Amino acid sequence: MSSAGAVSIQSARLSQMGVNRQVLKEGSSVLVRIIADRGGGKYEGSVAGVRVQLSSSKALQPGQSFVATVGIKNGSIVITPKDTSLAAASSEIALAFNEISDSQLFSLLESLGLPADNLSSSILKSFKQMGLKMDSALADKIRNLALRFSGKEKSAAEILSLLAEKGLEADEAEIKQLLTLLEEDSAEQPDSSKSKESEQKLLNKINSTEGAWYLLPFELVQLREMPDTEHKFLGKGCIRLLFDSASALKLLNLDCSYNNQKYLFSLVYEGRKISNTYFNVSDSGEMRPQNPDNQIIKLKKHFMAAGINPGKISWAEKEELEGNASGLESFVSFGGQV
């Protein structure tokens, strides 16, 4: 659930070949259709195009359909028929949402003909994050290409997914160069300008093409104190911006290596406001997690000092926030009761 008045719904099998996503907000209208009578007051129905199991104390007829209004009652999502006669007969439909477990997600991957492992799961989450249709052939192609980048398979899969979303192509060398630019150890001095220009070739192509993701790498330097001295390289990172189909900012992700620490942030936007802030801070050497509670308090103070409302602040695992932070994505199924 993305906010108190909205919920993202998805079929348990993700429509088998597609990730059909719809956001239900309080006051929204949805079409409800009765598909079959299962006996004993149990029915198979469709809510917003997703099949659910319903039960009703009043008789319902297969083929019957009606428009209902989404609402929230006692912390639960309910839909009420707009037709007053139906509302009187059918009352409210309460929807129960359940997050799909890893084992269920792996079963889904197998049903799509994909290996049931973390890489396939990561590709599926990237597709969902960008609103891409779940094309199993495309996912399998991305997976096979990503396996060529030993040790960086997940990062390569994210790049390949965003290239597919933007309709771009790149060869293996270009992707390797981009991975180097985005993930190079901050303790190392940056390469020559000629090498950097080569690494940015694909990056420039991505940022100049309309689509979901835009990647903005940066470096932290201390300006030289004397004319004959060089700038001191302190660290590096990347700002990643995800826009939805209406060109509204959906996510702002930041990763930065500085002063022997790795900082990861993912800011979730609803409208023009931040609804959730996820973060992780770890030691660059031992990757030792810091105290989450103390870090949350410090981060709240920084946001308050800047006059920014961060929404709900949560500590997340490093693996969930790395790259495009697609690890935060989850899938849900739901059933209903009239």
C-alpha cells in the first residue's frame, strides 16, 4: 500500500504474461463482474480486471456486473456498488491484500519459463518498477546477456532493462564502460578524460532519450588550494531519477561513496511530495551496518533543518537499495469477501 488512500493491486500470477498494475485510490471507480457461481455463497469474480474469490449472503448471478466505488473502512479497502439497489443487496466487498512470498515468486518465474533465482526475480522487479509488460522472452534475453557480466549481473540486468524500456541498444563493451562509470571504487582516481568520454557515450544516449530512468553520476572533489596543485578526489556517486508515464517524478535514488562509507537513499514521490524515504549507511571496508535508530534520528534532523518533509523514514537492506533500488519492489495478490 503506497499511502492511506491508495493501493497498488496485482493478480497473483501477474496475468501470466503481463504485469498489469492499477492504483486504486479512495473514491476511484472500478468495474466488478461476477464470473461464476461456485456454490455455497461463493463466487468467482473480477475486480478491476483481476480475478478474485468472493462470498455473499445474497444471491449473485454469473455475468452480472456493476460499477463500484473504492473506499477505506476500519483500515481495510472496501468497494461499494454505486447502484443503490445493488448496494442494498450486496453490501460492501472487502479486499484482503497479501504480499507474494519469495517461494511464490519463484513459482511464478518457473511458470513463465524463467530460472527461479535472484537474478530472474530482480529482472521481474525492474520490469514492475518501470511499468513494463512482463515479456518472458525479453526477460530471458536480458538474463542471458546479464550473465556475461560476472559479479555485476544484477546491475547489468537493470541497465539492460532500462535500455529495453527506452528502445535503445548497446554492445557488451558499452555496457561494461557504463558499469565502470557507475560502480568504480571511489578510492581510485578517475580515469583520463578520453577514457571517461568513452564511458559516458552510452550514458549520454540514455539521458537524451525519453523514458523511465535518467542516470546522473557525480564526483566529490576538494578544490585545489594552490594554482599548481590538483583537485583532491574525495568520492563519487550517482543520482537516479525514475519518471512515470505522465513524466512525474516517481523515485529519486542516490548512492554515494565518501569518507570510507557507502550511503544509499531512495525517496518515493507521490505527486510532488516525498511519501517514503529508505536509506542505508555502511562502512566501505567491512560493510558493517550502522545503528539504524540513531541514523533515522539524525536523518530526520537533517530533513527538518532543510525544511523538507521526508515522509516515513525507514532503514532498508543494502541489497534492496543498490542500483535502481528495484529490490524494494514487491508483488501482491488479493481475495475478497462480500
